[in-house]
Amino acid sequence: MDAKTATSSASPSTTSLRLKLLALVVLVAAALLGYRALAVPDKAPDVSFVKLDGSTVSLKALRGKVVMVNFWATSCTTCVGEMPQMVATYNQYKNQGLDFVAVAMSYDPPNYVINFTETRKLPFAVALDAQDKLANAFGDVKLTPTTFVIGKDGTILKRYVGEPQFAELHQLLEKALAA
């Protein structure tokens, strides 16, 4: 039997095994590519936040500081529940170089956001994301709360989906602020 005959006469079980292996390779590659698409980007996006007073601040202008960006909504009970601890965290670390931007989701009525901000006396910048541009720039944020910790060089250090473990968050902030 020559090489051509040997190749073309592969048994049905060998061909089936090859197809299964090929399918597995394709699935693994697709999963890895999909995971990479969902992964936190290495660098924070170059975005600007429009604060409630109409002024803007860009992430690029905050380089040299550690920045927390918190996506939240007034209708999110976890967001409302974690906010006093977010305020305490900001107050604890702001003099060491922490900045904080709370980004209200597009579906949150601006008058609700303003009322919440004023009645709770939020000490940090609050921005509206009316067209989802900020949420999209940060990897299509849909779940609230979602908080990003960004290092002094603009690298995303951590993404928290849901309320963070504040002891762990504080350790991360202390390390990032000391760097």
C-alpha cells in the first residue's frame, strides 16, 4: 500500500477522532478569545466624565493619582448600601492621593442622582453616563455596582462586580498609593 492509499483509507473512527479534536481546538480558541474580550483591559480608557455641575474631568488628567470609578444606580440596593463605605474609603485615602468618580448609569433619572448626591452629601465627583459611553468604554458595564481601581499610571488594578470586600479594597489602595 502506498502513502496515498494509506491516507485516504483512514478508518471512520480515526476520522471521527480527528474531527472531534479539531472541534475541541476550535472551541478552546473561541473560549480564549471570548474570555479576552470580557477581561478587564490593561489600561483604563481615555474618557472624560461630565460631573453634575457641568464641569468635566478626564482620566488622563488624574494620572499620578489612584482612581476609583464606581458604576452605580439609585435603583440598585447594593449600590445604595455600599455608598456609606465608599464615602468612608474616599475620606480615608483622599489625602494620600485617591480620587473617586461615581458614574450613574444611563437608565438612572438625573433628578434621582442629583437628589441622592445632595441628600447623602457625596464628597467625590458624580457623573452622568446618559448615552452609556462610559459604561461601554469600561468593557460594556451592565451590572451595578461595578468598581474599577486604577493605578497612578492608568493601569486597571482590579474590577469589582458587586460590593467589594472593603478590607481587601483598602489593602489594594494602600499598596497602590504607596507605589
